[in-house]
Amino acid sequence: MQLDDLEGEDEEFRNFLKEATSSKKSAENKSAASSGDERMAIKPEPGFCLKTKRMNEDETTEEKVFINVCTSSQISAPREITEEELIEIVKSEDPGRYRVPISLGEPMADLDKHGQACVIFTVIIHPDFYRRAYNSQTFMNFLLMLIYEGLENKYPQFKLDPSKFDRLFSSFVHQLKKKQ
């Protein structure tokens, strides 16, 4: 399956993202301009959605967490490496020498299709790295590790359950669209 194969399914997701980000971008731009913050408004394109669970302190799962993985050419592309180089880097003593620029959005509370509380994150990467991950299980596993570690480091209150993990393409996004 290629990225272009998802065009029809992603139209609702693309529209949702445009609607969801347009009002927030305006408010963020005003806030950033007044505070001197160097934030940049990004218009993401849809990729896929991850569904996992947030874990309690006692390691039991709690509410659902959806992670919308999106792309934008406004995010810098990481340097090109082969799968073999990536495996070598990950196994090395200094795996941080390979950097992938990633935008980790703030958590947003919402309700899932059953009316249960859930949290939604938006993560944005460069389209070239997305395509690389989409076509390579090695790069996809690396991307998923980056997302999990990045969100847990930025938001320590969100311990994500790596054993509860589904990759969705548009099912949750349809629910969000219906609610608007």
C-alpha cells in the first residue's frame, strides 16, 4: 500500500486537521508574537493514527490515547541513512547521534466513539521520513519509539502502554468529524 492509496480516506482527516488547527493557529500566533516565543504555525497533512492506552502508576491501563501522526515539509528532514546504519546507531552507545526533527503537540481531551474520555496528541514529521517509515518496518519501529519516548519525556504524566498498540488510518478521525 502506498501513501497515495489513502487519498480518499484521508480527505475527512485532512479537513478535520484544517478546521482544528485554523482557530488554534490564530490564537497561538497572537500569543507567540506578544511573548517573543518562536513558534511556527504548521499546516500538517494526515498520515495515520495510533491508538494506545495511558498507564496508571500501578501499571494498569487507563484511558485511551490517540496519536495523530502527520507530516509537513515545514519540519526539517533528517539526514538520509540506510536501515543498516539505523540499526547500528540504535545499538550503539550514542543512539542520539541520529536526530529526527519531530513536533509533539499538546494533549487534548476528547471523547471516543463510546463516549469515554480519551486524549489526543498530534505529532508532525517530515513527509520524506514518513514515507521511509511507511515502507520500512525498521524505520517504522524507530519512529514509534521516537513518538512514545518523545511524548513521555515531554509529558511525564502520560506513561503510554507499549503492549496496547494499534495503527489506524481513519477510523477515529471519522468519529471526530461527526462530532463537529
